Amino acid sequence: MAVGVSREVKHLSQYLMISISVILFFFLIILPLSSTFSFAFEDGFDGFITSISTEGAVLAFQNSIIIATFATLINMGVGTLIAFVITRYKFPGRQVFKALIDLPIAIPTAVVGLSLMMLYGPLGLLGPLMEENGIQIMMSMPGVLLAHIFVTFPFMVRSVSVALEKHDISQEEAAQTLGATKTQTFAHITLPSIRSGLVAGSALTFTRSLGEFGATLFIAGGMLQTAPLYIYYLSDSKFDFQGATSIAIVLMIFPFVLLLVLNYIVEKLEA
């Protein structure tokens, strides 16, 4: 009898916890997203398609995809190298170095934009020198790309680091014992074993870059439109909330589908 009562209490507590979680998730996540959908489709599906097909919207999407792609590719190379260093080598200040890697996640993106502006801007440390040599960083694609690399950098390093920590280093030692060079060992043993980390890091980097706003606003200054900046422009300057929410829907659905697909790929690679 007591066992039956305890089971009922356990089931009731589980049901209560699940119900509370669902309710909180609904009000914090689902309800705000639902309001975005209601505005985006207030003129019907044709109005939604028209909003995301304008010249400004298409250009903003193109810029965002180009920047996100290059930020992912660059971080894939640099992030993998640094992940390899912090997981395989012991050196003074290693823990501080690892903490600094996560700094872009902790600080506001506006601080990132301001820091880059103080470095490459007209009054910055390197700005005058670059202007003398005809190099344009601020208000241009290279500057925005630098900001996105800065902001997304930790995602690649951490994802690859986790994969490297799971990797059995004895396989590399065996390969080198059999005569393989370090380059051959990395290409044929290490790299295939960290594919899941590379895929996960690439997905997080790409989707984070697509949604980057604060640093981009500082660097681009209205001279270059990305999708998040275009949302801000439509809602703040044009008061076109239907158009702004339509762009927002694309920025929600595309990364969501991408993450679903890449999560499936990661699970297959790990299996």
C-alpha cells in the first residue's frame, strides 16, 4: 500500500514538474515567437513572400550568408589550431588563456564593436596607418567579418576541444610508431576523429554569425546591411513591422532547420 502511494506521489511530482516546465517554456519562448508569426503573416503568405523578396531583403540575406560562411571557414582553421594547443600542451598561463577564449561570449557585442572601432577606426590605433595605405576596415565587409570572427570564435574552439578530449591519443602514437609523420597522423587519424566537433562548431558559428547585431551595428554604421541590421532599419526607421517580422521568421527557421540537420549528422558521426 505504501509502495503504491509513493509511486503515485512520484508520478504526480513528475507530472507537476513537466507541466510547470511546459508552461514556462510557452510564456518565455513560444508566445513571443507566435506574436512574430502573427505580424509576419498579417497580409497573408503572399505578403510574407513579398517582404522577404525585396531588393533590400535579398541583399541583406546575401551579406549575412557570405559573412557567416567566411567567419565559419576562418574559425574552423584558427579554432581547430587553438583547440589542439589548449588540449594537448601544458604551458604557463594555460588556464587564463582558456578563460580568455570564452570572453567573447561573456561581454556585450557592443563592446566588441567599440573595441574594433578603437583599433581600426579613424581615431583608432591602426586606423590612420591603414587609411594612409588605402585599407578600409570600418564601414566595410572586412570589418564586419572581423567582428563576427571575434564573436563566434569560442563556439568553434570549445566544440573541437570536446572532440579532441574524447579522442584516444594512443591511435596517433601507434601511427607515428609505424612511421607516419605528424602531418599524416593529423590528416588521417586526428582529423577524422574530431569531425563531429568540427560540424557542431561550424553549425554554432554559422547560426551565431547570422544573428549578430551589436558589433555589426558599430562596424557597419549603416553602410552595409545584414539581415539583423535590416530588421532594425525596417522597424525603427520605416515602422514596417510586417516586413521586419518576415525577415525575423527567416532568421528563425533557417538556423533551426540547419541545426536539426547538423545535429543528426553529428549523432551519425559519433555513432
